[in-house]
Amino acid sequence: QVQLVESGGGLVQAGGSLRLSCSASGRTSVGSWFRQAPGKEREFVAGIRFGITYYADSVKGRFTISRDSAKNTVYLQMNSLKPEDTAVYYCGTVRGATMSRDPRDYDYWGQGTQVTVSS
């Protein structure tokens, strides 16, 4: 069983930046961020697996995912934020080592952290 705890959300103006953190209770091969806006499905934002990073087209060039393996922590640096980035952000991981953009493939989730971008 892996426990994930997110932090770092908040309220920011458009064009601003935030950094999210996701601390895991143990080692994981895959670390991903998803987001869910009201009335919408949970969508893939970014993932990292053995140093290789993956991004949704909507955040490419603005968001950066990284990890500190010694701390079992995955980060999401979000720059040039837009109102449409407003959502609850969740980190997730899998039991195995397969990267996926489908939230149904994930076994463990954090509690979520709210990100609100004002215009």
C-alpha cells in the first residue's frame, strides 16, 4: 500500500506560478499528475517514469514534472498559469511500472489539492 500526500495548491493570478509536491510513503516507478475541474472527467497532466517525462499538450512548455527519488517526492512546477488550469490536482501512481495517461490504470491517489487561477 502506498500513501500519497499532495501540497502546494492555492490561488494565483493568471500568468503566475505554483509548485505542487506529492510525497509517497514508499518507492514508486511511476509518478503522475492529473486534474479534475467541476463537471469534467479527471485528465492526465504530466507523468514521470525512470527519468522520462510525459505531458498533456495543453500544459507542454508551461509545466515541468520532476522527482527527488531520495525523498520519494514528485513535483509539478506550473508556470504561465491560465484560468483554464483551475482544478483539483491529484497525484497518482501504479503498482507496476507502466506509464499510462488513463486514470483508470492508477492504483493509488492522493487527496487532491485545489489550484485556482484568477483572470
